[in-house]
Amino acid sequence: MISIGALVLGLLIVGAVTAMLLRRQLREKYAVVWLVIGLAVLLLGIFPAALQWLTLALGFQLPANLIFTLAITLLLAASLHLSWELTRTEERLRRLAEEAAIARLAQSRLEADVAELKALARDRQITDDE
């Protein structure tokens, strides 16, 4: 018997991910994971006996235990991945801030050198005019 709730949830996930991809609100590398999850939910909605079979094959007592275990594992993996991405982003941001500070220092030194050269040129012109 087909599970209507799982079908609706799977379609919602796939539809939301597709819409976010089209509006460029979600990157492809993250969309793949969510599309796989949505398709897995759809398949379990179409073939609910597969959940029973997986529950027995993996040694769980109830299908709900399997689903909760998979959900917790997914959330932990997503959290770890996002922490890794955040660390990489913070490192890039720090490096960019350092490069911007170095560029500002170089610019201020160049501006000081230009001002000094202008002053020298002005002094020379005054001396040449006399």
C-alpha cells in the first residue's frame, strides 16, 4: 500500500529544492544531497515494504528507530559539513582582510610618495623660475 504522507513529503522536498536551484538560492553541491533524500522518501512512499525490509536487515526493532537513526546521522553529517565550510570561509575572509590591509598600506605609501614628488617638483619649479 502506498504511503500518501511520504509521497507528499518527498514531492515537497524535490519541488522545494528544484525551485531553490532555479532561483539560485541553493548551490548544486548541496542540492544533490537533498534531491537524494527527497527521492528516497518518494521511493519509501511508493514501496513502504522496503522500509520494513531495511529495518529487519539492519537489525532495528521498529521502522521508526531506523528513520530516527538515519535522520540523526544526516543531521550530524550536515552539521559537520557546514562547520567545515564555515571554517574554510572564515580562513578565506581572514586572508582577504589581510590582503586588503596590505593593499591599503601600499596605497597610502604611494600617495605619500606622490605628494612628496609633487612637493619636490613645485620646489624645483620655484627655483627654476627665480
